[in-house]
Amino acid sequence: MSISHAPPGSSEPDISAKSGPVTSDSATGDAERAAPDLEPIVPSSTRRTRVPRWVRRTSGPLLLLALWQLLSATGVLTADILASPGRIADVGTDLIADGSLGDAMATSLQRVALGLLFGTVIGTGLALVSGLFRVGEDLVDAPVQMLRTVPFVGLIPLFIIWFGIGEAPKVAIITLGVTFPLYLNVYAGIRGVDAQLIEAGESLGLSRWGLVRHVVLPGALPGAMTGLRYSLGIAWLALVFAEQINADSGIGFLMVQARDFLRTDVIVVCLIVYAFLGLLADFVVRTLERLLLQWRPTFTGR
């Protein structure tokens, strides 16, 4: 017998008198009906915008190009100060048609390739000697640190005296500009390898060469890739100065001729070619970096 607590005259039924024992199935059903629908929370940093990335990456240069054309059309930028984009496109087409731009690009690429090859061999070799051996560090590091503080442009007169006015001083300047960034990054990569990894390799029975091959060199590879990208930028910068040394071919030679005749359109075409060649070289290195460093998870932005 149950006692109802409903007030007199109330029509509320006495539930306790009619309800039987509560089973687990009915309790589970009531809980499922009572639980609210939950939606997964997506962090704002992982939400993707609807605008494609290539549109966002090209919008900045296109806006700058439109502003440039507008200033040229309104007369704010005159032709003797900076040619319009349309004029530059016409001049570039003419230089490609007569073959002068293609020959200049081939000559400049050959100089950069030779300087990059020699600089990579010298810089990486010195970094390995200095990074792997303490005796090598004592003998190599101090002279390299002193030489890298000397502006390589200031060595142009000495290179002309030593190598003449042919291709040798041009390649030597590019080699010098490439060597030091590679040395610093490869050396820092070698000395930045975790000492616990070395101890783990020794405990596994790896020889000295095994440690270098399987532990030290892979650990230094990210630094080497960074140094290579930086060295490519220095190589194109050194090429600009190198091709001012009595050059009779190359992109720098076209720029010198254009400077003498006040041809800003040709100068801008050559600068654009420099920029695209540097961008192409950086793309090649970044692709190589993705292939060689697949084992290293990195943050790619949000």
C-alpha cells in the first residue's frame, strides 16, 4: 500500500501505486531518450576556408601587378623610371624571339651550376671534417669563421688578379658565396644530433662509420637541406656581381647593356628571370627535401 502525496482534489494519478519494478532495458531506453544529441567539436584552427589555396597565393602578386599597371597608365610611373607591365611583356617576348634571352639564361645557369657544385663539395667536406672530428674542428672552424665575415664582393679585385677576366673569377665568386652557408648549416646539423641517439647506437654495437652513416648523417640532413636552400639564394646574388666582371654573355651582361642605354624594361625582364630561376631552384630543393625527410613529421600550418 502506497501513500499519495497529491493535494486533495488533484487529478494527478498515483504513479507509485501502479508502477512495477524498473527493469534495466526500460532504464536504458529512458536514458537514451533523455540524452541530448552531441555534435563533434571541430577546432577553429582546423577549419578550412572555401577559397582554394592557389587563389590566395596568387591574389597578392596579381593585385600588385594591377596596381603597377594602374600607376603606369595614369602617368604616376613614367617609362624612364619604370616601364609598364605591358611594355615589359612585349620586350620579354622580343628577347625570347631573337634568342638573346635563352642564350643568356643558359650561360648564367652554367655558371651557377658550377659554382654550386664546387661550393657544395667544399662546404660539405669542411663541415664533415670539422663536425665529426675535434681535431678537424680545431684546424678548420676558426679559419672558416674568419673568412666568412669577409664580404665576397670585396674579393672581386683579387679574383681578377688571380684568375683573370674569364669564367674562372665568376665561378669562384659563386663558389665562395655557396660554401659558407652550407658549412654552417651542415656543421650545426652534425653537432645538433642528440647524444642519446649516439649512445643508443653504440649500445647496439654500431661501429664509428655505422654511427656516422645511420645516426649522424640522417640527423644532420635537415640542416643540410636548409643550408642548400640558403646557398641557392646566395648563388643567384653572387651571380649578379660575378656577371659585372667584363662579361660578354649572361643575364648580367644584358642588364649592363640595358643600364648603359637606360632601358628599364630590359632590366626588369632580367630581374624577373632571376626571380623565376631562383624560385624554380628553391622548388627543386623543397621537393628533394620532402623526398629525403619523409621520416620527420613537421608542422605544416593551420
